[in-house]
Amino acid sequence: MDVIKIIEKLAKTARNEPITQFDVSDNVMAQINLLQQEKVGLLPLELFAGITAVAASIVTFFSIQAWQYIVNPLFQLFVPYQGVSLW
């Protein structure tokens, strides 16, 4: 047999084959609805951000106080006399 006749025979039998039809749209729509219904909770992230902001402000306050204490070496001389009026 010729190769072209074999291909023609295969094409003829493929045309006569019944086509199975199936519908997947219901499954796809169900999965899309499930994805839309899942709500992401941001409450833990918001709590963590709030606690971190409070901790950062406390650390910033104490670091500014420490920086003022470290930068001026003469300030250490007057630390014991802060309660006494110098003027």
C-alpha cells in the first residue's frame, strides 16, 4: 500500500469516529466561586504591624535620649546636680 492511501484510510476512519462531548464549565465555575469566597484575614498582620510600630516608637524615644546623653560629655558632669538649681 501506498503511504498516502494509508493516511487517507486513517483520515476516513477518524471522520467516522463519534466525538465524545463533555462539559467542564460547572466544575470550573465551582472552583472560581470557592476562590472568591475565601477571604484573606488581615487581622494578624494588622496586629503585628501595630505592635511593631509601638515598639519602634519606644525604642526611638529611648535612643534619642541616649544619643543626647552620649553626644555631650559635659552632660555627665552635671547629671548628679540635675535637682539643684545652678543659677
